[in-house]
Amino acid sequence: MGCTANGVAEALRAVADVISEHRDELVELDRAIGDADHGENMKRGFTAVVSSLDSQVPAEPAAVLKLAATTLISKVGGAAGPLYGTGFLRASAKIGAAEVPDVVAALKAALEGVQARGKAVEQDKTMVDALLPAVAAAEKAAETEGADIAAVLTAAADAAASGAESTVDLVARKGRASYLGERSAGHMDPGARSTALILRALAEAAR
Ligand code: ADP
Ligand code: MG
Ligand code: MG
């Protein structure tokens, strides 16, 4: 079974809660290899998404994701705002009735959008290192007979968590952390961590 616009809106509220809970952690990760604002940027953005949804939940899943995209673009700022905004915008174009194949297509489109916008590839130590394995895992999980949205998103969230862990050893080649060169190694990328948190919240909301 697919997911309604209200279901997508509830999932985004769950994301906002998780991002708020992890605000300080994301700030500390960004303090080590960036400018210590990722947690605040993301909290501000998702708090604004919830405010938008409080005034009105659009009628279709696509419109809910598009509202999230435009809100994130205008409120998050920094590198992550346009990247997450583009990801949610591309996802909205593919979410359709939010059946399992739509969810997989939306995740894939989000990855393509982030990569089109930021030009990061695997192992550049960015959110792509969480999102790329998440998409692969979602595609694989969706092939399993009877897989539902929760199963697909749980596989994506597990892979994103491992992907985020894998950024610890990497040297950043994109974004602010790349200015540190070799000194960026030894710290998890904040954007990879926030991507893993977002996917975990979506998976939990789908259960
Ligand atoms: P800023 O670096 O402008 O302060 P944030 O701290 O909010 O912005 O976001 C930083 C995160 O953005 C990084 O941890 C990384 O995951 C992500 N990022 C930065 N540049 C890129 C890029 N070119 N492609 C993908 N992700 C990127
Ligand atoms: Mg920052
Ligand atoms: Mg900044």
C-alpha cells in the first residue's frame, strides 16, 4: 500500500523531531571539519517545514515534498540547503502515489539531484556517501517479494548509517571540509550523518 499526503507530512514531522534531537551532535560534527552550523541550519529548515505543514498540508504527496523542498531551500542556507532542497524537489517529481516503486524512484532522483547540484561522487566525504548506498539498498530491498515501504526505507536507513560511518576515514574533497585536506580525516561528515538521521526517521514513520 502507498502513502497519503498526510502520511508524508507526518513522516516529515518525525524528521524534524529527530533533527532537533540531534542538533547539537550535528553542530559538533560540523565544528570539527566545518563551521559548526549544520545542526542549527537543519533544525531551522525542518522547523520551518513543520510550520508550513501546520498552516496547510497539500493534497498530494508530491506537493508535500515540494513544499518541504522550497522551505529547505529558503531556510537552511549554506551548502546543505540547496542540496537537500534539490533532493526533495527531485523526489517530489517521482513520488507519485507513494507506492514502493515510487519511493525507490524518489530516493534515486534525490541522489541524482544532489549529485547534479554538488558534483560530489562516492568517497568525497559528503552526504552522497550516505545517500548513494541508501539508494542501492532500497532498490535491492524493493526486489524482495512483499517488501513494503517500511522495509525499503529501513534498508535505506541501515545503508545510510554505514555510509555515514564510512566517511570518518575519508579525506574531504568537496565542501568546506575539503579546505582542511588530510586534517578532515578522523571525523564523520555532518551531512552524511544528517542524511542517515533523515532516512531513519522516515523508516520509523513508515512502520
Ligand atoms: P556549510 O558547509 O555551507 O556551512 P552545512 O554545514 O549546512 O553548510 O552543510 C555541510 C554539509 O554539506 C557537509 O557535511 C556535506 O555533507 C554537504 N556538502 C557540502 N558540499 C557538498 C557537495 N558539493 N556535494 C554534496 N554534499 C555537500
Ligand atoms: Mg557548516
Ligand atoms: Mg555555514
